[in-house]
Amino acid sequence: MEVFILASGSKGNMAYLKVGDIRLFIDAGISYQKVKNKMVAYEENLYDVRSLLITHEHHDHVMGLKMLLKQGAIEDIYITKGTYNALPTEVVALFERTHFISADVPFFMSDIKVSPFMLSHDAAEPVGFVIENQMKKMVVLTDTGYVDQSYHEMLSNADLYLLEANHHPTKLMNSARPFLLKKRILGERGHLSNDDAAWLVNLFVKDRPSKWVVAHISEDCNTCLDIEESIVKVFDDPTKIEIYYASQASLPGIKL
């Protein structure tokens, strides 16, 4: 299993995953031209990717979807009905094969098991994903205000977490953002703070070393140092996790 982060943050989110013969994208929140350029830089063929998982309909996760579909780069779309219905009709009209998925109902793509789980975000029907085969396991967990305790066991002991640490609450409250936006981000249907994220990863990582790709980092209400301070404060043993910081710049492929 190899994971490439094409972009992460409020300006766009997209990841590329290789598992055996399977090539898939997770979200499409950057322009087609950026996707094309980043895949060339990775020395990967964009048109080998035939499948796309969509977490939710917000602009920073689907901005590039329409052009990606127009270019014929995707055949299979995996999406919840709520997200599907929230997308513009001219976009869903371009879907070639639509696979409706639901939280708590796993499905398979060849030998990959994908387990969608419910998120708490101000979107129609947002989901995260546990993606695994017989050897490796990764968790995609961004854009949520909290994680229900019923999912803690399922999310534990992954080899890689693509998990958001969106903001430092004090910096968010002291920012020039409108109060209603601050309230949204801090709420149960908003985003995880640094302490929230560190607490979760510390809880999830148990018996084996793991990697944490810190995702959806606010550019003006957070820093890598803020996140590291939360890790040191919250983790039982900070050395049990290998940290990568995602942004709008591409991350090199991470092999599991």
C-alpha cells in the first residue's frame, strides 16, 4: 500500500492510493490541471486511476470533480446518497458508474476492504474510510467535529492515519474570522482541534508503530509547532508515531 497526498486544507483536498493493482483517488478538491501535474511529478499515470471515493460535497473536496470526469479519468464513483443529492446535477450527470455506499456497510474493491463510517460535519451525509487488505490498514478521518466512541475499536491499530488537526482553539478565537464561522469550526459538526486529534491518535495507536499524516491544517489558526505541542502534551509516548504534515504541496509517496 502506498499513499500520496496531492493536497490538504481549506483550499483543496485529494489523495491517491495504490494497493496492489488498484489505483484510486479519495476526493477531488483541486483542479484537473493540478491533478495532472502532480501525477506526472509522481511518475504515475492519471488514467490508471479508475475509482474515486468521495467523503462529502464541500467545495474543497469536489472542486475538480467535474473536469476530472469530463476528461474520462474516472469510471467508478463511490458516494453516499446524501452527498450525491447535494452535488450539482450537471456533475452527477457525468458519473459513469455510481456505487452508493453507507456508513457501517463495508464493501470490497478487488481484495481491498473499505469500511465507511459516519462523520459529524455540516454536510449532507459525510463519511470517513477505513481502507485495508490482508497486510495493511489506513484510516481517512477529516472534516468532523468529533468521533463517536462506537468507532474507536474499528479505527485502532492502523498503519497510517490521514487525520485532521485543524486548529488551535485560542488562535481561532483570536482570529479575524466571523463569530459564526468560529462557532461552526469549534462545534460538533465542525473540525477537530489539535488536542482532539492528538488525543484520538494516541488512543488509536496501540500495539505497532504507525504514521500520522496531519491533514486539513488551518493556514492562519494553526502551525506545525502548535500541533507538536499537543502531541507532546497528550501522547503517552510521542515516539510511537511518525508524523507528516500535509498542505497544498504534494507529499512524496508514503509506503506502508
